[in-house]
Amino acid sequence: MNPYDFQSPWRRFFRSRRFRGFLERYAACRTIVDVGGDPNLWTEILGRTQGVLVVNLSLTGDYVSLPYIIADGRQLPFADKSVDLAFSNSAIEHVGSYQDQCRFAAELMRIGKTVYCQTPCRLFPIDPHLNAFLLHWLPREWLTPTVLRYCTLNGWLLGGSYVYDVTWISKKKLMSLFPGCRIITERFLGLPKSFVITL
């Protein structure tokens, strides 16, 4: 089983909460660029994919029904303020170092008339990238291939082929990455689960 298949029920639950009011807020947006996109997200949010262009480093067969391009989110091939909404959901933590995240954030703000960017919060006790409790709180050097293989659900489901490429971002750093933007802290059971940046 793919980890995404396993996560589907609770991902739908959290997405329904996160994107409540999204349609009203961004109703005027006719062109949307989704950087690091998920092919299923837009049918869940909008009930359609019209007007959405997905940007990713590589795309699988799941994307064939979506308009897409292969490009690097740190250097997007769009003119300044050329899209109504520059969107990214759970991608900025995968682009690399803090400097790479700065470039990614700057590109979203450059191309978008409005911006929406979400990233998980490290303070939440479950890491959605690993499907594991508390392991992401350990020093990175402790997350050896053996630990990732046998102590995470992703390791069991993927047979040890999972690569942990997450660079967590604090709320303070997000404020410096997205100056002038509003940052909303999503909570579950009182605990901070993720951050949503809007402009």
C-alpha cells in the first residue's frame, strides 16, 4: 500500500478544515499555479482542475489530466505578478536548505498577485512525512536508514526506499521568508499542526 493511500481519510479530514472558506477567499482567481502540486487536491477543493497549472520537478501518470510543466520552484518560468494565485501545499519544507526556501518563497511572491503557502509544524507530535510519532523531534543524524525503515509506517509500506528530505521551518523563519504576509497557525486538539501563509 502507498502511504498516500493510507493517509487518504485523515488527509481529506484535515484538508476539509484547512480549505474551508478557500473558494470564497480566492473566488476571483482565474489562473492558479500550484508549485509542488498534488493531482487530487484541486478536485477536492474546487471540484475541478480548470485554470490550475501544476509545477513539479517530475510528474507521474497521475498528472495526465492536469495542465502541468516540469520546473524548479526556486526559479519559476513566469513573469512578475502573472498569475492570480501562487499556491503551494506541503512543498516548501522539501526544497532544501533555508537559502533554497528563501528562493522558493520569493518566487511565489514574485509571480503571484496573491499567495497561499502551507507547511506542517514540527511541534506537532506526528510527522506526516514519516507517518511516525515523535521521531522528527530527534537529531537528524539519529534518523538512520534502519530507523526510517523499521520505526515508521512509511518505512514498512515502502520497504525502506523512503528518503527523508524535510527541512522544518519555524513560524519566525516563515515571517522572514514571507514579509508582509499573514501567517495562520492551524491547530488540532490544541496543538499547532501547520502554518498557512496568505497574502
